[in-house]
Amino acid sequence: MPAGVYLHIPFCKSRCSYCDFATDVWRSGDAVERYVSALCAEVLSHELGVRRKSLHAPDSGLQTPDSIYFGGGTPSLLTPPQVEKILNALTSVFSVANDAEVTMEMNPATVTPETLAAYRELGINRASFGVQTFNDRDLKLLARGHNADDARNTFKMLRDAGFENISFDLIAGLPGQTLEDWSRNLEEAIAMQPEHISLYLLEIHEGTPLADQIRTERRPLPDDELAAEMYEVMLDRLAAAGYEQYEISNFSKPGFASRHNTKYWLLEPVYGFGVSAHSFDGRERYANERDTAKYVSTIENGESPENYREKINAASEFVFLGLRLERGIDLAEYRKRFGSDLVEMYNDDIQRSAEAGLVSLSAESLRLTRKGMLYSNEVFEVFI
Ligand code: SF4
């Protein structure tokens, strides 16, 4: 089973008001260069055996990854030579598949036609584009650091540079966002015809400026029922526009489902490098240090940045991750992997969920219904 490789680039031009990711404000010069060198050293350390304990080779799939994902943060702030240095480190250690899906998260107004052409030249063949909304008022609320025209212009630049696989990220359920605002967003996104669309419902994280604004009543609390309505409108509109839903929050034109993200839902190995990067090697999940300066100094001292590790309950994760997929869980695959019959084990719960219209069971699969996708957390709880 080929693995995926995730590379975390923690820098952003500024911090969005809702963000609780491990990010640092981007500064040109030494800090980014040192980070890139540390990241490359971490990748190369696999070859040197420093973290060999993390790998259950040869069945880990890491030797022949078929997806590479630059996530962040804002990886599109890296210069092409920095991207090249990271890719060279990867290909010097691993035999990356010739047809690998190579994704880079990009934010509007962070790239130029020249950098995009250079990324394409280096083999980046998929852009995950942080549009979020086409409404300037909402972009300001989110402190996104770009406006809607920046998103439109950058999308055009991506197409002009030859990107034929572009994914839009959109956020629904913003404070003060109406159903009409959301529908306008959707219509504009559909008119631009990206190959893939991911929907995120806004989550309010304690300690972020947005959480503070809501707590002090400077912004209204997002309305959960309205967010559910937005989700339903999205299902209908995207289906009518020819997008297939392949996961609760992900939609694509036929043949454009994300290979990398699907690995997470199928519980396949994905190895993460960089600050706060998470890995799953088929048996254990582990993660790196969350602080960028500490990550860099740890690597520079020749030590492992790993600071967390757990053995997972693979059967349980296979079920609730697999249920996120539209095709659901392959019951034969479950039997093959875990040696037991899922339907027999959870018969009462599955019947109850089916009677409530949340899941649909066939001889081959167990899947969420449309209603089940809206109340997915209630279904997942059964299997945890
Ligand atoms: S661009 Fe993404 S990672 Fe960066 S601050 Fe905004 S939400 Fe966070």
C-alpha cells in the first residue's frame, strides 16, 4: 500500500481570526531558511535511521509514496528553490511514484505567475486553494489578509500556469452569514469550475480573536441550524452542478477525489514531517513538537522532534473514518483486516441507527445516509 507524505509549512502572512493551527507569522530570510533545512534534515533522518523506530518497514509503504501534500500554514509563501530543496530531500530518500499527486495549499495573493510556473515545473500538480468566501465583509471578519478579487485573480493565475486540478476551501456558518450569502458563494465557486470543493463549518476555538469577539458579543454566535441548512443547500447545488460527494465535506468532479486525504479516511499510512506534523504508520499515531523554534533547535541538535505517540484502536478508527466516505465501510475489508464481523458486533446499534434513518446497510457496505451526514457525530459515538 503506497503511503502519503505530509509536509507542514507553518508560516502565514498574518494570523486569521479563527485560526488555532501551529502557525508563525512569516518573515523573509533566515527563520524560513532554517526551518526548511530542519524539515529536510528530518526527512533525511529516516534514511540515517535516527527515527527508524517510527517505521514498520518494509510494509509501511513509505518507500514508494504516491501522494505528497504541502500543508500549513501557507506553503505558497515558500520560494521555488525552497520547495525544490524539500522535494530533493524526499526523492533522495524515497522512490516517489511517477504519477504521484503532489498538492500544495495556496492562499490568494501569495503567488505570482512566475512562482506558479516554477511550482508546476517542480511537479506540484494540485493546488488546494484557500478561498473561504467571496464576501469581502466576511473575509475582513476572518482577518484573512486578502479580498475576493485577490481570490479571483489568483485562480486565473493558477489556470494560466497550467494547474488542472484545483480544490477550493469554503467556510460556512460564519457569524452574520445568511443563507443568501452562502448561496452566492456557492454560485461563484461553481461558475469558476474548480475540480474539487471542500466545505468547512466554522469552528470557534477558545483563545482565538474570533472567540473573544463572540464572547464579548461584538459578533453574533454562529447559528448551528442555519449551518445545517447551508450544508443541505450545498449538497443539492453541487450535485446539480456535476460534483460527486465522496466524503462528508468533500466534493469533486469525476476522477478528482483527493488521493492524499482519502488515505486518512481509509486508515492508510501517512507520514508527516515538520512542526506539529502527525503520522500514522499502520499501527501507531505519532506527532512532532508544536513549537516551531523548538522543532528547529531539536533537529539542529540531532534529536527527534517526536513528542507524542499512541497505539490506536484500528478497528474503531477504520469504522468512524470509513463512515465519512460516501461509499461507506467495505464490510468484507473490515472482516479481512480485523477478523470479525462488524454487523454482528454492532447489530443492535446499527439497526437502531438504520431505523432513525442515519445509516444504510447492504450486504457489502455500511454507509451514512444524507441525514446521517448531518448527525455524523452521533453515529460515530456508537463505534468509539
Ligand atoms: S491561512 Fe490558514 S493556517 Fe494561516 S493563519 Fe489563516 S487559517 Fe491559520
